[in-house]
Amino acid sequence: MAPTPAAIRCSGVASGLLLLLFFLLIQPSISIYCDEDDCYDLLGVSQSANSSEIKKAYYKLSLKYHPDKNPDPDSRKFFVKIANAYEVLKDEATREQYDYAIAHPEEDARAVLVGLLLVLSAFQYLNQWTRYNQAIDMVKKTPAYKNRLHALELERSGGMTNKKKGQKPMDKKMTEDLSKELDLQITGAEKPSMWELLGVRFILLPYTIGKLLLWHACWLWRYQVKRAPHSWEDASYLTRRSLGASLDKWRSIDESMQEDLIQRRLWEKPNLESYLAEMRIESKRRR
Ligand SMILES: *[C@@H]1O[C@H](CO)[C@@H](O)[C@H](O)[C@H]1NC(C)=O
């Protein structure tokens, strides 16, 4: 189904929210306090200095670098910096936040990673929708689609094709409804899926890995330890893999052929080799 304007608006709002979240997460970064400088270094005090020491250091520096005394731009810049550093350190709460940010630089890295994943996922999602819409538009331009739409229209209107002028808007709405119905049947265009997004995949990574490990363990237990016969599903998987065929290709083969192939146990090397040799002879004979 093509996204309705509401869906498009929704994805717009969603990516907006994601970006907002990104900037909120980036917020605790140290650079919001004294840019690339250390606030304590700017005032020339240690991190354990008490509030009166900080105050004293600030007043001393501000007297020295005040723009009234030092009109050159460099000291003006430095004056702004120390004033800013003092703003951060004079307030107990902001000083605590700053100390925390210095002590936990890894949280910055984590925030950047999360933000990056969010932004990438948002772009990926929008991109998926764009590609999906393009694919749908292409299909809609084909004569086959137009014919089907027309046939459906005729069917619904009970074969009445004479259009009166007053009915036009109604017809248009009906066409839209019908094309929505047809959209459901368009195949080949993958509808954007939340599960494919980078961010979601990243979050699900431990789960995915766990599932894979469990699968391998079950496989080993069943077929290497207990030496059970392969289930149909597992045998088709092995056959498909030894032939290097995609799932779609495998599914397009009819069932008796699949059965034949599975019987040959192609996942065992000698079997595969003799099968391939047979195929080569076969194709030579046909030529
Ligand atoms: C701050 O530290 C200085 C020097 O260590 C000391 O003389 C002063 O009493 C302290 N002030 C407060 C409020 O703790």
C-alpha cells in the first residue's frame, strides 16, 4: 500500500522526534561547559578547590583581563572564557554535572553512538519509503495496472460507464479507493519495515546472536551427537546451501524435484561431486 499523506507526515514527525532525541542525548557532552577547555584550568584552580577559592581566583583573573583594562581582542576573549567557567563552577549543581561529565567520558561516546544510529535509521526509513513509492509509481504507470484498475471500476459500478458531469468527484474518490485496493496486491516492492532499521538491528543484536548460537547448538546436538535423520526443513536447507541456490529459487522448484535432490544428500561432498558430474554430462549431451 502506498503511504497515505498521514503516513508520510507521521514519518516526518518521527524523524523530527528522533533528531530532537539525538540532541538531547548529545547535551551532556563536556563541550557545552567550557568548549574544549577545562573550566578548572581556565581559573587556575584544582578540581578540589572550594567555592571561596574559586571565587577568589575568578576575581583576581577578571581584574587582570577586564576589557576596560585590556582592550585587545585576545584578552577580551579570555575574559569571556573565565566568566563562563566561573558561571559553571560557582553553582553547586552545574559544577556537579560538570564533574560527572569529566569523570564519565564514555557516556559521551555512548550518546554519540545512539544519536548516530538514530539519525542513520531515520534516513534509512525515509529512503525506504521513497524507494517504495517510486516502485509503486512505476507499477501504476504500466498498462497492465491501468487495465486492472479499469476492470475493477467496471465491476464495481455494475458495468455502467456513462458518466454524468455531477458524478465526477465521486468517480475520483472511487478510483482512489480502488487503487488502494490494488496497491495491496502489488508485489515486488518491499514495504519499509521497522525491523530492518540499523538502530533496531543493533538493539536486537544480542538477541540475534543468542538465537544463532542456540540454533547451532541444537543442530550439533541433533545431527552430530544424536545422529538423528535430518528433518525435511533442515535437509532442504542443506541441499539449497550445497547447490548455492537462493530461497526464492529453491521455492520455484517443484516438490518432487526437491524431494529427489534431498534424497541425494548433496551436503556430503562425494554426493555433490557425482551430482555435478552428472549434470555436466547431461548438459553436454543436450548440446
Ligand atoms: C577553602 O579553602 C581554603 C584553603 O584551603 C581555606 O582557607 C578556606 O577556609 C576554605 N573555605 C571554605 C568555605 O571551606
